Amino acid sequence: MHELSMANSIIETVLSEANRRNAKAVLEVHLVVGRYTMLGPDQLRYCYKLLTKDTPLEQSRLRIEHEEGRVRCGRCGFEGPIQLREEPQYHLTLPTLECPICEGAVEMVAGRSCYIKSVRLRT
Ligand SMILES: [Zn+2]
């Protein structure tokens, strides 16, 4: 389960930071979740609640901010939202990694990761 291991690594990171600063409790964890991480926010919250029981994070609020996908083209320098292409034969709309300006290959620069933006501690 993807969400469980992600929640686990987030909690470990926050706990070690809380320990390092001698915090008594964690008040809030602000998380950024990319649209293309395949992480479900509801499952993430559920796992978070489950894993923070009896830890200094138990009463903390989990704030989830969504990050849209962004791409950058190495050839022409285009940077913008990820382009979607319809695949009528499959009735699907899929993200494409093709530059809308020069048709070169683009690199995804946002939307594919999940990271901790900030943590509020009570000391
Ligand atoms: Zn380009």
C-alpha cells in the first residue's frame, strides 16, 4: 500500500525533527501532494491517523495541499502546465510529455512528488 509507506516516512521525518528541537507535540504537518503521485488524500489521512496514534503527532492536523503538474522543455525553454491529450480509441485523457511549442521532450518539474512543506511544533 503506497499511502501507508508514504505516511510512515512522513511521520518518521517529522518525529526526528520534533526530537531534534525537543518539541512536546506536533501541532500541524503541512504536506504537498503532487497530482501525479497516485496518492489518495483520503487513504493518506487514514494511514496518518492510524500510524500517529500514541505518538507526539497524535493530535496534529494534517494539511494537504495539492500541486498541479508542471513541465519544462529542455529544447525551447517552455514551462507550463502539463499538456493533456485525448486518446479517443480508449476514451481517455492522458498527460503527454511533449512540448506544445516545439514538440520536444519535456521534463516534469512539479506534481510528481510528495513532500513536507512545514511543520508546527509545540515546545
Ligand atoms: Zn519546447
